[in-house]
Amino acid sequence: MSWKPRLRRIIFESDTPSGKAFDVILIWAIVASILIVLLDSVEHLHSKYGLLFKWLEWGFTILFTIEYLLRIIITPKPKSYTLSFLGIIDLISILPTYMSIFIGGPQYLIVIRGLRILRVFRVLKLYHYSRDGVIMLRALIESSRKISVFILSIVILVTILGSLMYVIEGADSGFKDIPNSIYWAIVTLSTVGYGDISPETPLGKMLASLIMLLGYGIIAVPTGIVTSEFVHARKNQKSEDSGVKCENCGAEQHPDKAVHCYNCGRRLSS
């Protein structure tokens, strides 16, 4: 076996001891690099260990850059990898450090590397959890149009309510202009209530009370939309599963085209 197939098995597969060890080491390196960024943002630690954090950050970045380039070199379809979700995340995770050479601040975006820990699903063979994630993503996509209409309705509502409150209260009560009044309406409708602006007139307080009560009902709307789509996506997923049972470990609900068990890796009987 040439070096490319051998390296491909280590980097892209986790069925072998070396492949699993590589992924585990990679995950710990990602966690360590994120921890360094978090510690570097603490002022007294930055002033004392800033140079050490910088060298460690560059060390991890160079390591991840080499890994990213190796993935491109050894994969049979480099374009498919670079345009895949994990491929894009791999690239984005190393860019902030290089960007920090020209502008300050982007290095703290290294926390995006946390998304690379999604590989833990493959390392630990948690396929059933990743399938649940796909179902949730499908539900969110299906509900996006309804949610968009809902958000547009809320934008129109808070604009009207904010403008109305501006007319009722005015600048003397802190409602200096309509944008500030719309901000207050959003904060009140979402039941956050920072308290930096509050109505003082009886009519304004009455309107604020109505907005608060309306907020409790509005919060439930997107939850119901997503829940409904999630139940629908769950039913569709069950209908797509063949229900083939693994004779080795007993795992069920394998996809129609599944060849190996998602739990133990044993070949499924046809």
C-alpha cells in the first residue's frame, strides 16, 4: 500500500486503531487551541502569558494547516472535500490566525474550530445521534418559510407599537425617536425587559402591559411551528428506514441502502 492510501485510512477513517487515535488527538488539539484563545482574552493572563499564547496559537494553526492540506492531497476528490461542510469549517478554522497578521481581533474567531468537534460522531460511531441531528436540520429548513413570515409580521408589529409609544410618551420619557421606541418594543415584546427605557404615562403603561401579555403568546408560535415540522420530519425518516435489524448487535432502523451496521460495523444481511 502506497503512502496516500495508508494516510487516507488514518485521516479519513476511524475504523482502524491508528485512524481513531488520530481523530482523538485532533479533537483534543482543537479543544486545547480554543482554550488558549479563551485564556488569551483574559486581560491579566494576556499581559503575563501573551507571548506564550501567541506561539501556541500559531503552532496549532500550522498543525491544522498541514492537516488541511494533507486532506486535500490524499482525498480522491479534493473539490468534494473542500466544498463539503467539514471542509469549509476546516478552512475557516485556520483563516483567523493568518488574518490577524493584517488586522487585529480575528484571531479570537478561532473558537469556530469548535465545530470541528462534530467529528466525534464519526469517532465514537454515534450515527444514531447524527441522524437525529439531520432530522432536526430538516425540520428547521422546512419551517424556515413559516418562520420568515412570522418574523416579518413581528417586524411590522414592533414598528407600529414603537411608533405608537413614541407618540404617547415622547422624548421626556426617554422615547427620543422612533428607532429607540422600536427597540423598546422589541425588548418588551420578547419579555426581556432591560428597563433602560420605560413608560411613565398611564396610557403608555397600559400599552406596555398589553405588549408584555402579547409577548407570552408570540413566543410560543415559532416553537409550535418547529415542533410540528420536527414531528413531520420524524415520521418521514421512519418511513424511509427499512427497519433491517443487525444480527450481531440488534440495532434497528437502518437506511434502505445501508451495507454495514451503524452501531457495530458488521455487514448487514440482505
